[in-house]
Amino acid sequence: ISCMQMPSLFATWSGSGPASSSSKWKRKGRMFLAKSAWSLISITQVGNGIYPLADYLHTSKSFYLLLGFTGGMFKIGLVKLGNIATSTVIDLALDEIAERSDIEFKIISFGPKMTKKEGEASEELKAWQPQLVVICSPNAATAGPTAARENFKGTPTIVISDGPAKKESRDALAAEGFGYIILPMDPLIGAKREFLDPAEMALFNSDALRVLAAGGAIRLVQEELDRVMAGISAGEAKLPVILATPEKCAERMHFSNPYARAKAVGSLYMAQTVAGIDAAACFRLKELEAIALTAAAGHEVMRAAARLADEAREMEKAGDSISRHPHARTGELMNKTGLLDKPEKI
């Protein structure tokens, strides 16, 4: 439902336009009842100007009535359950110089844990009243991330994960009103003590992050979150529904050298294969030798992918054609290509 479809409700609540005889607002604490010519709708405040409209026309899908913002900083809340490489930079990518004056963050992190207990505990973020919630975790279909999503029904929420990749599972997320960005190229680590130790864990994430950054996956996530925040501030909550592919990611980097782009795409495809290799080590193999060798193989593929991604970046450097999109202090994206060029607002 857009504000255009509900002019009398929007005009009455925003204080603009004539008062509507068919719309009446009564405030009790933080709960509102809106009675209009269309239906009786229960509306609960969940953020600065964002109100979910549930059970409209006898459906369970969440809708949002987005009111205009009168200033102040945009409040984005992040829930981190477990870890994928993207988790380590998702917030930093939105304010890489730590100078934005239009955004503030609150992050609820449970380290490597992602059980139902941690998912339910993420409810504490609601007290801060974020305007947008981002839930970042491995396999969003598991109990922890699922419990976390239940906490934020009615608040614009985006799931960022390495799965589920199956269409029916993704459609189920969208049907519940959630946006999502699925990154199959942010793969499962070889999480078996027969192989993994803290140093190996850090090295794997470093390699994965190099592929994701040089290949465009990080920029894809960052640009989509920037777009959604701008939309919410303007009164529109259009959440992404993206299953990322190597090609989609590489498009975001605006490679000028086609060989560099090919290397980046190749590195992302290599990263996607790592999940299957490591899954065998983590869940199917039983003998120590098989587990250790298979997990090591997965990590070697990740390392090779990182080297290929680095080659793509170096080719663009050689032509002084690196695409850079820094944020302005006020949040707008800027653009520059040459190293000595001045960033200009897009």
C-alpha cells in the first residue's frame, strides 16, 4: 500500500491537506488504530515514521506506510549471527571514512553463535527503533536467523546470507515481507577442528573478502543498502530480492579492461565452488584424513580465487581505471576513476 493509495490517512497523519472525515487517529501509548473507508487496520510504531500495516485485506503480508522524515540521522540496525566474510565489513562499507552525518548504527552481534537462543535475543535491537534492520548470517533458513526475522516483522528488514539459494525458499522470504541479498560466492568455511584453527579461519576470511571486494559483491550490498535507506527516507520501502551471480557482482565494479572483468568473474565462480567442497568436509566425511584433505582443498581454492581477484584489481590499476564510489559527508555516493581525479557526486 503506498501513501498515494491512502491519501486521506496520509494527509491526516502528516498534518498536510484537509482533515478526512473517513479517517480518525487515536493515540494510546504507541499503538494507533486507523479507521478508514477501506478497512480497520492495526498500526504499530516501529521506527521514525515507519508503520507496518498487517492483515490488510485479510492477508498476512506486511505493508508499510512511510511518512516523510523531518530530519535527523537515519537509524540502521544490524544483527550479526555467526559469520560470513561480508559480515566483517557490511557496516563499515556504509561509512568507510567515518564522516557521514546522515546515518547512525547499532549492531547486535553474537560472534560465531547463531542458534535460536541468539536469534531471539536480537529482539533488544527493537528498543532503539531502527528504520531499517539488516540480518547477516550464514544460511538464513536455519533456526537462529529465522528467530531473528520473527522479531522484526513489520520493520523493513533485509537478509544478507550465503543461502538459501533455492527459489522456493527465497520466495518464502519475500512472501513474508523481507528483502534479501543471497551471496553464494561468500562460501562456507572448512569448520572442522581436524583442519581449522584461528589463524586458518582469519586467512580464509581474508581471502574471501578480497574476492568479494575486488569482484563487486561488497559494492552490490553497499549500493543496495544505500538505495533502500534513501527510499525509506523518501517514503518508499522497496527492499531488494537479489540472488547474486558473479556477473551481477562484476557489473557493479565498472571494469574498463575486459580481461580484468573476466578475472573477477572467474574468481567469484571459484569462490562459489568452495562451499560445496567445504560442505563435504563439514557434514559428510567421517575419517580424519578425508576431512582434513578436503577442507584444505576448499581453502586452497579460496586462496587461488583471491590471487585471481587481486590480478583483476592490478590490471585496472595499471590502466588508472579503478572505479571508486566513496560516500559524501551527507551520504550521497560520489564517483572517480583516475587516481588523481576529484570525487564528484553521482
